[in-house]
Amino acid sequence: MELIKFDLKKKYSLPPLVAALGHFDGLHLAHQQLIAKTIGLAKSEDASSTVITFDPHPDYVLKKRQPVGYLTPLTDKAEALKTMGIDYLIVVPFTIEISRLASDDFETAVLDKFNIRKIVIGFDYRYGFQGRGNAETLKRKYSVFVLEAITYRNEKMGSNAVRQMLMTGHMEAVREVLGKYYQITGKVVSGRRVGRTYGIRTANVDIPADYQPLKIGVYAVIVTVCAVRYRGVANYGMKPTFKPTGAAKLEVHIIDFSEMIYNEEITVEFIRYLREERPFPDVAALAAEIRADIEIVEKMKVDL
């Protein structure tokens, strides 16, 4: 897959395209259906498949909501789309200038830079100034396929619902909507090394700032280290037994693992919310609680 950072001033000479338009944060099951349709139509049209998306998210630039991060930051999104089989990912930098383009001007400035045979969108797709463009305005110029609404528990399947699930610890529901566990990839960094003093080694994960936060607490997790998956227990929070930090930190105990992995990138998948984070009177009490958490995870049926 080729990643293209779109430039308004540049001309492009890509092959004929079937293009999926949208934000695709989370790449949940509805997104996956839309991507699969795009790839299928591209094959039938003897064209290449592409996703045309914005970065950063328009809501952040237009201050419609606080910039708290993404379910799938751009790097993760690109990797997922590559795995799905998309040929091109075209990322349009979203700016105030772009936001002020009327729908037909957006078509001229962006879409018409490519040889688009068909456009694939969700039923509620909007574009152009104040979101005045929609499927009907696109159909004036392009062949358009509209994916109808896909629901989860009688509500529209969407990224905002997943964010709410993450903030309330409903990880099983998150998996049902995403089709996989919510995950964070980060580098293992040096910590206080307190865990080794009571026999429970932990990996401190430096979380990139562009990830959507989740509920503070303790989780059953799967940890991927050097392409091998392990069960684990993760604390996402402020470490209140020690000196609390200003921002949530991710600390993971990997079960049946004792290798040194400083500076390694690992991926943490959040399986189940186990309990609230809370302070303990001393390290011994904390260690006893972590061992109880580990025992719960060891008894869980989790496919690695």
C-alpha cells in the first residue's frame, strides 16, 4: 500500500480508483464492510482501491470536541488498511482553509485530482463547508455506492460509541464493535523498578499522545512482544500507591515472561476491565492484589 500525503498544489497521476471517503477512526465492523466493498468494486472495475481521509480529525480542528486522541492513530490506521488490502491511503491535511471549501470546490480541489471511477461512502457521509455536501451532491458528478446503516444494539455503529465504551470500561462491547480488542502500541521505557522488589516485574509503556484514553483501572490484557502473544495484567492510571503522576501511565505485568525488553515496541490489547485503581497502604498489600489479578487472568479463557 502507498501512503500519499495530499498536497493541494500537486498534480497526481494514479491509476483509476475506487475511493472510500470517511474518517475511519477505529476501523470498526461497519468501516470494515465499507472497505471490503471498496476493494470488491475496485476489482470489478479493473481499478485500484483507495481510502481518502483527513488528518487531523475535522472535529479537533473545528473545536467541536476536545482533541483527546484516536482509536486508531494514523500509523495504526495505515497498517490496518494495508492488511485489509487497500492499494492507496490518501491523507488530506485538514485545515481551516479546507473546511471553508464548498462541497463543489472540495470536489475540484481534492477529488478531481484523481481518476475516480466510483466513490464508496457511508449513509451519513458529509463533506464541504458546514457539511453541506452528501451522497446526493456527489452523485451529480460521480458514480456513488452508499453503504446503509449498520447497527449495534439498535443504535448506529460508530466511533463515538466506541469511545464511550472505552471510558466506561465495557471492553467486551468494544471488541464486538471493532471486531478485535482495543489496542495500544508503545515503547517500553525505564520505570521505578519497584515491581521486581516484590517479585512482580512490570513493563512501563510510553503511550503516544495520539491514542484515545480509556477508563482508569486494572485490565486483563494480551501483550505482543516480538510477534509472540502473552497474557498479562495492566494498570492504566496514576499509580496512587506511589507518587501520583499528572497523566495516566500504562504498566503491564506479562505472565510467564522475564526477558529484558527496554526500548522494544509492544502492543497491549485490552480484554476485560478487572477493577478500579486505588491506593494501598504499602507495597506488600499492592503485591497481594496484583497476584490476585494475575490469578483471575490465568483462569480466563483467552485465545492467544
